[in-house]
Amino acid sequence: MNDANDEPESTLIQYLVATVGCAMCGASYAAEDVKVLDHRGNAWIIILACPQCGTRGLVLAMVTNQGQPDRLGELSAAEMETFANMPPLDGNDVLDWHMFLRDYEGDLAGLLEADK
Ligand SMILES: [Zn+2]
């Protein structure tokens, strides 16, 4: 199962831990609070679980050749409030994402732009 992708994964986790805080309570994340769900090429799907309030966030990140990943998963305050009232992510949510990304043929930047 293990392959040559460990390095970008650990770099990405370090970047998120250093730059992202919980959107609900502002707590900092530790490396163990960051879980990589999946990645397709340069696009990574990551779950952040707040060690303080337990809020979970989903981040889509693209690892570029410029050294630092671009974080594209920011939510507005209203979106955070909406998601805070939803049940936690479960296995079906993860599976939905996995299948969606498996079948998606555009690039991630285009996907996220189209959502705005
Ligand atoms: Zn929190």
C-alpha cells in the first residue's frame, strides 16, 4: 500500500497544522488531528478534527510545484454554522467523495471555481 507519496503528505500535514486553526473555536491543530482521506494526483482531501471542540472540517488542497500547497477549502461563517448543525461525517460521506473524485474528469481548480 505504501508508495512514494509519503513526503508530500507529511509536508501538507505540517503546512495545515502550522497555518490552519479551528474555524469554530480557533484552537490549533496537531499532526494527529489531521487525517488524509484520499488524494488524486496533486489534489488531497483532508479531514481536520478539532482537539478542543470536536468540530470537523474538510479541506481540499492542491500540492503545487511552488513548494506550498494552496488551501482551497475555506468556508464562510454562514457555511460553518450550517455545517456545525449537521451530523458528523461518516463512512458514507467519505465514500461519496471517493466515488465523486474517481469519476470527476476536470481539474480541481475548475471544480472549485464553478462552485462559487
Ligand atoms: Zn474547535
